[in-house]
Amino acid sequence: MTANPGTGGRNSDLASAVDTVTARYEAANPASRAQYERARKSLPGGNTRTGMFYTPFPLAIETAAGATVTDVDGHLYTDFVGDFSAGLYGHSHPAIREAVLATLDGGMAFGSTSPGEARLAALVCARFPSIEQVRFTTSGTEANVLALATARAVTGRDAIMVFEGGYHGGTIYFGRESAPINLPFPHLIAPYNDPEEAQRLIRENANRLAAVLVEPLQGASGGIPASAGFLEALREACSGHDVLLIFDEVMTSRLAPGGRQEQLGIVPDMTTLGKYIGGGFSCGAFGGPAEIMTVYDPSRPGAFVHHGTFNNNVFMLNAGAAGLEKVFTPPVQAALNAAGDSLRASLSELAARHGAPFQATGLGSLMNLHLQREPIHSIRDIAPKDPRLRQLLHLDLIDRGFFTTRRGYITLSLAIAESDCAGLIEAVDEFLTHHGHLLDSAPPE
């Protein structure tokens, strides 16, 4: 539902189409613009999370309930961002709310262990057979940092293999160029979904490789699934050369009770988690077999030290456990991802209907919209496009009442209904009807 009317008419050129939808967006959202200008005075760029920014200014969300977010101008949107997959339970799910209120009544910061710590750990270990023992952190970024540091410490080697397009947190990002604030770990960057090249690099660098870190689906770089053959090749090469294989399942753990690794039957040496695991609160986790994780047992001589004030904060522990026990059961998980598969297929079918360069990639409840026809197996396959095309699609969907991301990334929450998906399909259908002719004619960026 939205207070803004849908876009009508057929725009003859990209510039006028973008100008029209941008002008409508600016006129409809004066309070969001004012909030943005205020925020810029104390926050660089008006935000503290880069992915939240987009031109001409981002919406400022004031409240949310279920699958609906409301901005400061009073407009309602169906939330297909899902906090970049962390918001799996939707907004204020009753079971999560009950756990949070009980936590408030029972105390907030103990400075000690609590029953909730073992409760959530047992749930995680039961779901992921590759995780015999686990330690919690406050984010997926931190989980990946600790997993890499652990691998380096237990193997005595210093280098890490990552992949083009890999995103493992704010300080471990390898897009078209490595991020300047990346951790200074020595690393090799291999092409994604190229098993032969990955095996060659592992073989030739085994003497200095501590670990290979890979996402079974690259989220930040376009919702690109790793092929089973690629992940199997990594497992084979790592096993053959005593290199630890780490699956970053911060996002893909939602695809099945045991994550993507369970779906494919490929067991990594370590796994990192985050996002929804904490029930909507800040959370990360890294784990693996006891023979690796026991290095953190403080009762043992020479144990590694891993502090963190909020590693075991009771809100995350109790909300996360409530979500896994009472809400995100295997049948519910299967239904959510089936709904995602159906939505993604329906969106991609629109391309054939309109003869437009358009597709939706991804797996289950994780997907990304792309404005091209060519198949996408890695970030190398994503054709450079005029950025105004993404602006046009993004603002057009907002205008129609659908909150998505500028880069086209979409995740489903449990609060999303079949009718919401049908509405999004209709909105994209309308976009392609009015603007599909612009997608082929726009020059590359």
C-alpha cells in the first residue's frame, strides 16, 4: 500500500524517464529529504551503513510492522529489503516480541554466562552438522574475521584465498576492486565459479594458505549462486592440501535447516553465520569441529582469548532461540524458500514476455534483479550499465509501494504474503511495459 500513484505513460528517452520519477520521488518525500540533510551534519553521507545510501536521498523509515515499513512522510511500503536478509522474521513477530519482553523483565546485561547461551548454541549445532561447537560474535563481519584469524592461528600459515565479488563484511570485501579498508591479511583473489583455476591456485599456494573463504551464494555482488561442481572442487583441493575450507553462510544458512552445505552435501571445515540467527538482534557466529574450536576452551593451557562484551547479550540469545525453536522450523523454512523460487521464476518470465534484458538470479528467498539477458555466473558476467537504469527501476518500485534496494537485491521475510509477491510481479510487469524499451538503448556506464 502506498500514498504515491503509479507511474504512467511511455517515456521516449532515459533522461526524461529518470527525471520524471526522481522529481516525483523528491516531491513526495520532503520529510525524508530534511532528515537526510540533518543527518549529514553529524554522519558522513548522512548514514552509518553505506548500503543504505542512494540518490537523490534515501527514505527515512520511522516505523514497521509485519511486512510493512512506514517512512517519515507517512507512506507505507511492502518491505522486500528484509534488512538485507537479517529481517527474516519480519517486523515485531509475536514470538520474538514475547522473548524480548521476557528478557527485559529478567534483566539485560549479566556480565556472565547464562542458560540462553547454551540454548542457542545447541540449536545452531543441531541444525548444522559441520558445527560441533560454536562461538558467538556481534556481527557476520566479526564472525568472518574470527574464523580467518582462527584458521591462520591453527594452521600456522598466513594467506587466505577469497573470490572476486566476495563480500564477507565491511572489512573483507572484494568487488571489482578490493576495498581500501580491508583487513591486511595476505590474500589471493580467485575467479568465482571457476573450479579449475581455484584448484590450481590452491595447489600452487598450499604451503602458505591457511583457508579458502567462500559464499555459497554471493549476495552483495548480485545474488550469484556457486555451482555444486565449484564448491566440490574447493572441498577436494582443500582436503588434499590441508587447507581449511570456510563457508560464509551468513546469508545462505536460511536456505535449508543445515544451510546450503546441507543442500549440496558438502561439509566445510568451518562455517560462519549471522543475520537472522539472533532473531533480529546483532549477531554473528563461527564454528566447526571440536578439534578446531577447542582452542577457545579457557580451561585448557594456552587457549586463545576471545572476549566481546556483547557476544552473549541476552536479547540476541533469547530472541534467536525463540525464532529457531518456535518460528523458523524446517517446514516453514521450506515454504519460505519455495515462495522465493516461485517469485524469482515469475520475475524472470517477465523478460520473455516483454523481450527485455531482465532476469532475477539467486536461490530460494534470496534474489537479485539484473538488467541484462546474458547468463551470470560471476561478477565478471555482470555487464556495466548506465546507473540511471537502476535508479529508474528502484524509484519506480518505491513509487508503486515496494521497498527494494538500489542494486536490485531482494529478500523475503516470513511476513511477506503471496499477495505481496503478486503485487511486486505486477509492478515489475508495469515497469517493463513502460520502460522496457529503454533497457537496451541505454549506453553503458
